[in-house]
Amino acid sequence: MSPLWLVLAAIAVWTLIRLGRQGERAGRGHWRITATVFAAVMVAGGVLALSKGAWLFGGGLIGAGLWLIVSSRQRTVAPRAEGMTDSEARAILGVSADASRAQINTAWKKVMARAHPDTGGTEGLAARVNAARDHLLKR
């Protein structure tokens, strides 16, 4: 392998790390898929290099691929209720502006049943639903 390939691989890893640190805003979630595919290619290349006898290079590729897989799966900090407006919170829970505490809690249970990670949802979505409920109950 020439040093040019190593430089290109380092630039690709750096780019994926930078994309990952931008957060989970709309249009930014695609980097996780790209990172996973790139990491799988790195691990496969490492296995190929190990089979050819390049122990240091193969081990480095496998280690970098595994690190990229783990780091791309880590989530950002959950959203807080302070940054949410009333209209956003009502839209998430699907309640009207004059909803009572009981209606808010009923809507939260209904939405959380679908958004909870144990029932097929994601941690980020569940955190947003909780933040919406907290925001509406504090007013």
C-alpha cells in the first residue's frame, strides 16, 4: 500500500468524524450509514491484509474499523424541554392548546408506546416525547 492510500483513508475517517459531531439534525443522520459501510470495508480490508501477511497494517485497519463502528453508534445528548416551544411540544404529542394535564399524560402514553426503544422506537425520539410532556406540564 502506498502512503497516498493511507492519507486518503485518514481524510475519509476525519470527514466521517466531523459529520458525526454535527449532531442529529434533519438531513444529518445519513452519516451513520456511511460510517457503518466504510467501517465494514475497513474491517474487510484488514482481514485481507492479515491474510496476505501485513500484520501491522491489517490490525490497524481492523482496529480503526471497529472504533468507527462504535463511535458512529453513540448518540448525542437528549433534547431538553427548555429549547422546545409550546407548538412543537403540542405537535409531538398531538394535543390542543387547551389540553389538560390528564389529556397530556394520556397522549404521552399513547405516543410513548410507539416511540420507546423497547417497542421499536429510538432513544432520541423517546427523549423528545418526554421533553414535550415535561414542557407542557411545566406551563
